[in-house]
Amino acid sequence: MMVLIVERVSPSLRGDLGRWLIEVQAGVFVGRVSELVREALWERATNRVDEGTVTMLWRTNNEQGFDMRTWQPKQYVPINIEGIWLTLRPVANT
């Protein structure tokens, strides 16, 4: 299982991703693809995104059961600490 989340990208990229994955919500694509196809979709998405962001999660054999990568994260920045994914969130200015 793989999840690909895109934000602020062109409709043509979303349509292209929809040929391989199902869009379950605006910008959220889900599917079961091989590692080769997963890597090709990552390249396709990151090469065609301008100011937007791309996040990909997929099932793997580790403590959390998934792995992930991001491209140009804006608000929530994932970090990997000793094999565990955590998310840095922006601090609100008061």
C-alpha cells in the first residue's frame, strides 16, 4: 500500500497520478504498486511540482510499519530519529 499526498500542484499532475493511483480525497492518492512504479511516480511528481509539496508513504518492515519521504515540506516537516518518524510542527507566533 502506498499513499501519495500532493498540495498546490497542477491539475494535469493530479490527472497523471490518477492513472496509477486512486484519488480518495483532493490531492490524496492511494494504491498498491511495485517499488519500481513507486519510484517512477515519485520522480514524476517531484519533477512536475513547482511551489507545491509532495509526501509519499509506503508499507515496509520496520517498527512503525511504514517509511516516508517529502519534497519541499512547508508546514509539517518529518524527521527520522533512529528509525522512527516524527513531525516538526511550526511554533505559533504569539
